Amino acid sequence: MVDGRLSALDMSFLCLENSASPMHLGAVAVFHPADSVRPEELVALLAERASRVPRMRRKIAPAALGGAAWTEDPVFNARNHIFHHRLEAGGRDDLAALVSDLMTAPLERNRPLWQLHLVSGLAGGRFALLAKMHHALCDGQGAVGIGLGLLDGGDLLAAEPPQAPRSTPSALSTLARQGAELISRPEHVVGDVVGRAGTMFDIASAIVGRMRAPAPTPLLAAPSGTRRAAFVSLETRELQRIRRKHGGTLNDLLLAVVAGALRHWLIGHGRPVDVLRALIPASQRMRSGGSDDANQLSAYLLDLPVGEADPARRLAAVREAMDRNKAAGPRRGAGAIPVLADLLPSALNRLAAPFAAHAAPLLFDIVVTSVPLPPLPLHLGGARLEELYPIAPLASGHALAIGLSRYRDGVHIGLYADGAALPDMEKLTEALPLALADLDA
């Protein structure tokens, strides 16, 4: 953003946050070093690289008209945001337990809104890196851009040039800029206001029209403040083979696998339902050129047919629904909640946040997001990246979010849940490969 102000959508993520429902996202990257790597050397390397990423040096300051702005932290020290933890021959479950604890607490608002947690001592000499970033700082694709800047060759991968420190715009300068535009281009301002109002009305009407009674499942629950993470990997080659068997996209197949796993899990709980509605975030960076640091998101709503016993029919229903969503476009319909939030003034986002938190369970049951990674080998300190598990924040009143990333030979699935609502999340992780096998039967 030219003047450093948070967008309305960025502000909405701040306004939606409370101590029981923090709005940070995360990613767990697992590396395999060719040679032994000393943790203190990796910490120093990460600190040096983080200091060169402009967004990682900024914190939030109040701004005009109820908004907020990014401003350079005058006492920024990257090492204050980087922590080292050691496990003893830790496996995937040990890593997940540590990540669960580290993701529970909100980030401090008076500092740049990110942390890096280096985890050494994994089995086979591997180590992991948990990146924890507030959703106001970046969306999933923006987080990938920041993360690439921390990796070997990151100056070429992320291509985010150094920037001069930005100051927080005053109320007077903001009003002066808006007034000057109104005087010089009144027809543009009026047309923009009318267009925005029409879009807001269309989306709001669609949202009201899609609200329904929440599904009677453990996936909707009052937040307990505890978190549980779990990780699953599926082979890309196997996924592509099954995709070719049924047709459609890899994303369609993965959504059907999620639906099948949820079906297994709900039946095991004795709580079968016909449909679970998923919110599917959709990046808008390609449409806008992607030069802005702000969140650039919309979303689709997708009814997951968890009541359908036939796996092939379940996949066909998912594919047809996603085809309809894509034909309508991501900036229309009830799923375009982020677009609506971005059109509201910051002050209205503050007022609307409590309503949005209570209304969200009436609109969707689960978040399923996909985070794209570049199709090339990535390294940190010479260590090869093997797996990357996205962690999506939990919306208020929701108990499960699922993140998907495709990297090299695998699709890596990060499950993130309210610990009280889903104490047996390992059964859901076990159900994911079973749901894939169902589609190959």
C-alpha cells in the first residue's frame, strides 16, 4: 500500500480476533539437511534474512478515521521474533504437539506480527520451521512470498525490493487526499461509490440468502482457546492417477477426499449429516497484479456431500459445484465475504466484527484452503525442503480448518482444530488416506 494503511480487509482480521480466537495463520516446513546444521547458525541466518523483508519490520499504529497503518518498528530486532526448540528424536506427532502449543497464544500487537520457531531434533536429523504470521499482515499467498524471502536464493524467489521506512498518515493528510480526489475527479468518486454500494448489496443479499441452521456436528463449537494441529501427506503420483480415472482437477479430488474423510469421522462419532458447507478462500492477486502487500482474497462456498455414500458420486457433486462457483466468479455470491469486508470502511469493520463472528457458523462449517508453492526445489541453509503444511486460522465458532499445499512429490495437509471440540483428531487424519482409497476402489 502506498501510504502504509491497512486495507479494510486487513482491519477486519484484527477486529475479528480475541484471546480465544487468534487470527494468525501458520506453516510448518520440514527440512532434511545434507550435512549437520547448527541451530544457532540457522537462527542467525533467519534473523539476517528477516531483517531484509520490509513487511517483517513493520508494526501496527493507529491511523485516521478508525483505521490503522503499518509503520517501521524503530527498535526492530529480528532475533526477538525467532525461537529455538529441541525435540529428542521427535516424530510427526511430537512436532504436531509442539506446534499446537506454539500456535495457541495471540501475537503481541505492539510488535511486528510474526514469529519463527526453529525445531531441531526431529528423526533422521531433520528440522522444522514454524512460521506464525497474523492474517492482517498477509494472506496465504502473501505468506508464501514472505517465506520465500527467508530461503536460499530468496532475493530472487520473493523479489521484494528494500523500501524506505513508511510513516503513519495523519488524519489531516488522509482527508486532504480524499478531498482532492473528490474535487478533481467527482464523477470517478461518485461512480466508484455507487459501484461499491451495488457490489456490497449483492454480496450481503447472497449471504443472507445462504444462511441456514448450523449442522449438528462437533465442527461448530464455542472456542475453548486450545488448539491441536495434525499433519498428513499424500503422494502426488497416486492422486494424479486417481484424478485421471475420474476426471476433473486435482483440487476437485482433494476436496472430495476431505469430504470422504469427514464422512468417515462423523459416522464414527454417530453424528452423520447430509452436507457440510466449506468456505474455500480464493486468491485475487493475479487479478490485481499482486503488487500490493494487503490481503487480496475472496472465497467460494461449497456444500461438501458428506451424506453421499458413493465416493464417485461424491467427487462428481464436488466437481459440478466447483465448476458453478468458478463460472460465477469469486467476487460474487455468499462466499465473497472478504470482498464485502474490504469494501467496508474501517470503522464499520469494527462495528460489524461481533455480528460477523456470530453469523459465520450460520454460513459455513469448515474452512478448506489451498496454498500454492513454486514447482522447484527450495532450501534453507543448504537443507532441502521436504514438506510444507499450511495452518489456517479458525473462524470464531468453528472448530476445524484444513490447509493444503502441493510441493514436489506430495500434497501436504495441515489440520488445525479447537482442542476441546476435536480431542480425537488423529481419527480424522487416519480417515484422509482411507477416503482416497475409497475413490480408487
